[in-house]
Amino acid sequence: MLIVKRLCHPKLALLFCTVLLSACSVHSKNSQHASDLPQFNQALIHSTSTENVPEIASLTYLSEAQRQELAAFIAKDNIKALPNRLKVSEFIKHKMTNFNYEGKNYTSTESWKNQSGNCMALALLTYSVAKELNVYPVFQVVHAAPILTNITSDILVTSDHVRTFLYDEKPSGHFFSGGTATVIDYFPDRFDRTGAIVSESEFLAMFYRNLAADAMLAKQYEFAFILLERGLMLAPDYDALINMMAITHRRLGDEQTAEKLYLHALDIKPNSLAVLSNYRLLLELQNRVVAAKKIDQYLLSLESSNPYSYYSLGIEALEFKDYQTTVTFLEKFIDNAPYFHPAYFALARAQLGLGNTEKAQKILKKAIELTDMPDSKKHYLAKLDMLNNVSD
């Protein structure tokens, strides 16, 4: 199963706050890799139209009417005296009223006009408004408790989101090196793990990543190729895009270029669980068993900054009824995130698949103890009751 990430999270709970920021390390890409990006196989593309591919400049474009609406809003008596970063947050709050949080990858203009969109649309809209008011945005990836948005026959799509830090002036030195920022986080959750700071170009490239994920799920691999190529123009070292381009090449029949792309992505980010998992699949398909097993061992030795990746790998193995691998990855995940009840339910299913009914019962009891969601608790209790009746 191929693992693809998409920037979005279906839950919504807007969080706006102002914080004083202390020094914090910043993730940076090594630009020396950009010139080494393997050449894509353009011969794989035949008749795909580019009409539906948004131009880079159009992603955050605001129309004249929209700029006038913004100007009128910030001229209000209760808004005009605020610092610009707070004007941005107040306007975003205003636009969120009656907003339809559907999972569409709208540009800033489209999400404003349609009053709808997914989390990337909201982040783009925040970015556009910030630029209009000369506010400096900084983006941070947040690894959210995974909601597996799509599981097809062999593609698993998971979701992250970003939060935005708004500064009235560009921070000197490192980001978060002191000063006041207003934070906009659309999906705060107690299970969130903060990730890397990303550049503006990589943030914009995430939009093409989302569109490409949609195209891949629709089996439109040539269209996905073009979208990923456009994204890599913005962020040639973005390992998630390179990973997806490798998947696309393999799907279009070019395993040689796919392998080059996987290896290049691992040169940039050696511990990427998504890239390692997808490269392992390529090796398995080529019957390179020894090399695939080495990757398995390496995956288990890693301590990822995003433990939810292990949950995704466990769910992937469960879909293929590889119960022992499921147990291995889910136990590793639970060691890092012991309060995420869906992991216990999946682990119980795997133990049941291995014939370990008593272990499955014990794990289900833990899942029931952890969940405060009525529907989940009802489902877990029904499963436990069934197992108790079988064992009696």
C-alpha cells in the first residue's frame, strides 16, 4: 500500500491566540539537493490537459472586490487601531462565520468567494490577507492524530495541517527568536505534535501536493505528474512531493526513475517513514526480498518526530492482514502515544487475527477506558461482548 499525505484535517476548532515567543530551532532545507533532482520521464505524459492546473501566482491572488471588502473591514472603529497581525486574525474570524468546511482545495479567491474549502484553503486565505496587510506569516506543520481520509485498494491518504504565526515585522535571525506573534491554528487537538517550520515556497507547494493526492486517488496519474512537477518548481527539496512523484512514475510504468526519486528523497530526509515504506513496496514488487527486509528493520529502529506515521504503517499492514507487522508498528506507536484509543482497537483486531483472543480482550478494555466518544465506546463494547461470548 502506498502512503500519501495530504494537508488537511476534517475536524474544525479555530484557535486564535497571541503569544510571546522564545528562541526555537528552525527546520531548513539543504538547497544543495535541488540541482541533483533526477530528471522526470516526460515520455510518460501523453494527452493530459493542463487547463485545470492553477498557476503559482493564482494560488493566493485576491480580486479587486475582495481587497476592497478587506479595506472596509479594517476601517471599522473597533478594528482600525489594532496591530496589523490582529487585523488579519479578526478578519479571518469574520470570514469563518457560516464557512462550509468541505474538503476542497480552493485557492484564496475561490474559498473567499464560495465561503468554503478545506484547511489548506483556509491557510492560503490567511496567507493572502496577511500579505495584503504587510504582515509576515510563518508556517509550522502540525502532526495531528491521524484520520485516514482514504484507503483504496493500495493507496492510504493521511492528513496533517499547518498553523500560522503572524508577525507585524519579519523576525530577525531565527523564527520564534522573540517578540509577539498571533497564532492561527484551525484544528487544535490534545494529541497534536508540532513539526517543522516550512518556507513560503514549500507552503505553496503543499497546495499542489493536495491536488496531486486527489488525482492519484482518481487514478489520474498523468495529471498528478503535472501537478507534482509544478509543486517541485516551488520546492525542489520537498521530500513529500518527490515521494509522490516516485509513486506516479511507478504507476505509469517507470520503476527505474521511481527508484532514483525514492533514493533522492531519502538523501534529503533519510528517516522519512512514508518514503521508506513506498520504496520498500517497490523492492517487494521487484522480488528484492533482502533489500526490503533491511528497510523493515530500519523502519522499526527509527524514532520518528511524527509517531503517527507508525499508526499509519500499522493500519496499512492490517489492511493486508499482515497481523504480526500490524502488532509491531502499533505497539511502537502506542509506546509514543499511549492515549490514542483507535490504535488499541486496531491492535486488538490484529491480535484476534493472530488467534490471541485473550490479548484482544485486554486491549479492547483499554480502548474502552481511553475513549470518551459514545459511538466509539459502543462499538468497542459490542466487539468485546462478542469476544466474551465466543470465549465462554
